[in-house]
Amino acid sequence: MIGAMLALMLLSAAAQAPAMPPSRGYVLADERVTFAAPPARGELSGANYSVSFRLLNHGSTIDTPVPQAWDGVHVALRYGGECRAYYASVNRRDGKIVIKKRVPDGRSDCGTYYNLSRYAAYDPPYGEWQNIRVTVRTRRDLSVDIRLYIGGRLLAEGIDDGRFGPPILDPGVVMLRCDATDAEYDNLLVEPARGFDPKRPLAAVAPQLLPTDQPPEPLPRFYWTQPDSGPIY
């Protein structure tokens, strides 16, 4: 009887739990799959994280009406919808990789893509597994650092300093997107990473007198400073 009740409770809990994409799967041409950003834990903000996975690119589809240079596999970070996200293009038809930002700016119906990094040469090894890792971290000056590693090597880095609109600071979700490309992923992990969390309260500290005979005028009772949370990433 107890065993039956326990089984029913487990089945009920499983039915109520949100469905999560498996750590292994396929993304066919013009499809996408999303993954939740990690929750905030202690001093680790949910908006700072790394995405790592193995990628098997089966190649660009041959029935694409108009092949484009950007056809391939892309990782979206802090994805808040089609019009707002960071994109790391990890495999492209034209043999290049790049990091971009898309935000609504009134210039197009949804949003404009802005390059945050230079284009770097990378020929996708079709039919072979690749080790991909992408990180996104907020820095103390509220700029955002995005890095792309392939095979353990840093191949592209982009800094969003706000010149193309305010940096994206919300966690959003992670998305894998394939444009005119069929791909397979395995061992996908979204893990929290260290970075600055602008939502943490500022710390009040007492002012320190300058090494002079008289304190400066006017002397504030308190001033605000950011807490020391490690190096700037």
C-alpha cells in the first residue's frame, strides 16, 4: 500500500515538473531548442553562466532556396525573445565565427544584429564531434563579456559596452539554433559562472580621512561603494 502511494506521488510530481530538453538531441534545419539559465546561488548570479556541449554538424541542407553566409549553428545567450539576445555563431557556411548582439532599435521590424567581435576563420569539421563552450559574464562596469571556445581554444570574444544600446543583463534562456543546417548535440551543460551581479545591494562604508591635518570639506557621513567580489572578468 505504501509502495503504491509512493509511486503515485512520484508520478504526480513528474507530471507537474516542467519538461526540460535532454542533454542530447538533434536540431534540424531552421529549428531551435531552449534551455533554462542556472538559478542564482549565493554570490553566483543566474545571468552569468557557461554553456558547454559536443556538437556534430551534419552539414548544410541542399534544398535551401537562397543559401546565406550565416547558415549554420548558433548559440543564443540571455535570450529574451527573437529581438533581444547575444549570439555566438559557432559554425557558419562561410567558414567564419563571430559574436553578435540583437536588440530592437527601430531600424527593422524585430531587431538589428551588431557585431561585438571580429570575424575569425573556422572551417566546421562536418561529420566530426566538436567541443563547444560559450560564456557570458557581466563586469563591474556593467559591460558584458561573451567568449567562444572551440576545442579548448578561445577563438572569439565580444564586449558589449552599451554603444549599441544598453547591455542585456537579464538571464533569459539559452537557445541552440540551426539555420539551414542539421546538427546533433551531446553532454550539454549550463553552469553558473562568476561575474558581477548588479542586483546585489551596495555596501555602505564609513569614510576614511585623508592623511592631512584637516579633513576635506564638506565631509560626507557615508558614501557608497561596490563590494569587493573578485576580479573583473
